[in-house]
Amino acid sequence: MKTHVILTEHMNLVDTVNGKYYYKGYFVPDIDIAYGWEKALKGELSAEEKTWFRQLADHELAESKMMQEGLPYRDINYFKDGTINESTKGAHELAPPQPGGFPGQNFEVGKLNSNFEQARERIKNINWENNGMDKPSYAILVTEFIRRGNIFLDFNSKDDNRRAVFNAAEIINFDTPAHIKEECNGVVNANVDWVTEYLCAFYLEWAYVVDKQVPIALKFHDLYDPIIKLFERGGRISYHHNELVCGKHAWPRNSGKITRELPPQDIRDKVLDALDDENIE
């Protein structure tokens, strides 16, 4: 069971446009599980905590046995057409239910260096005073952000009447806890344009969804990366009439008009730095 909880590769099957594929990655236990496991190893569990641990063990042992027999962690139809199908059953759903949080503990988000914590620190480290001259890399970053957004929306939207700036968590109807929403909305402590403020909040909330292992979020985990990198490099965006504007460049407000055939842009810092350096007068 220890190998299953800490080392096993849990596999999520997810539908794609071109067929089926495995999402595969090493499972990292929640902090409640890690904390409870450590106390169990030390023989320090109280009577209430032992009840919690037995329920955890029942779930993980049954889940591991079913996966050894070839049953996937999640059914292939668990996530389909942009929505979660709760009626499908994989090993995770068929096993006895997991317990709730560890008794008597209130663990804060970020204790295990989560995506949410990393995203929050990334935003806090942005120098909002650094917004000088327009650079060639800015247009590449905005274009790549819109390109990724369109591919994401192709999974979740029925028409092309769409905006470049959107909250991905709301698009997939994810129920974000109120206290997380509040933290996301207050993440930018600076005098910035509302579009920038909203995008930072949407990015942070999406990082929370990724931490919850929602399949579509795992597939599009880097959805907001280009626009956050734009802010880090001093670029800013805003809406002007019916266009999204960054420096001297503009894109249609309706991002559905931008072709999906555009190739992925290389947004590694060394590539963007080289491009900007070439254009210094």
C-alpha cells in the first residue's frame, strides 16, 4: 500500500480531438495523507486518528489491487466533452471512500509547494513598475496566449463568439471555494489595469484547479503562462474599443477569429531575450 500511495504512477485517461491518450504522472499525496502516514510510522495516532487511517488504508489498498488487475485509476469516459461524468467508475471511484481531512488539523494551501503557491509567489514577484518600451517578444507572448486559449475553448465552447480574456475555472464550471476566490481576487496589490488584474486572478485560480487534478486542467496546466510571462517581462495589455492592445499591436476582441493553424510560439526566455536584443537600436 505504501508503494501505491507514494510511488505508483496513477493514470488518467482523457478524451482528445485526435483520439485517446494517457495522462500519466507520479502521485504526490495530499498533506493530510503525508502527515497521517508520518504519525502512523511513529506510532503516534490517537483513537480518532486510527479510525481515519483505517479508512484511508481501506481505500488505498482496494484501489491498488484493482489497478494491479488492470483497471485504470479513472474510467476513459470520466472526462468527456469538457465535463466530468460522475456515473463512470474507475479504481478510484470503486474503492471504499477516502476519509476527509486529517482530524484536528487545518493545513494551509501551499505547504507542499503546490501549483497554487508557486503561482501566487510568481505574481507577487512581478515588478509592476517595470513597464517601459514595447518589445518584439510582447506580441509573441500575447499571440501564444490567445492560441492556447482558443485550443482550450475548442474543448469547452460551442461557438466562436469568445473573448481572449476568460476565467478557465468558470468555463469548466469548477466550484472554487469562496476563500480561494477571495485570495485570487486580491493577489495583485498594485495600481494596474483591470484586464491585468483579472488575468492574474484567473491564472491563480486555474493553478488551484490544476492542484485538484482535474483532467482538463492538467492538460492545459500552462494555459496562462504566456500572459504571466508578458507581465514579468514588462509588457501590459488592455482593451481599446473592440481590440486587445499590447504596445503597438492589437488583436480582435473576439479571439475566435484568430486561426488555430498558427504554430506554437517558442516562449523560452533565452529565445525571447535574443529576439529583443536583436531589435535594440
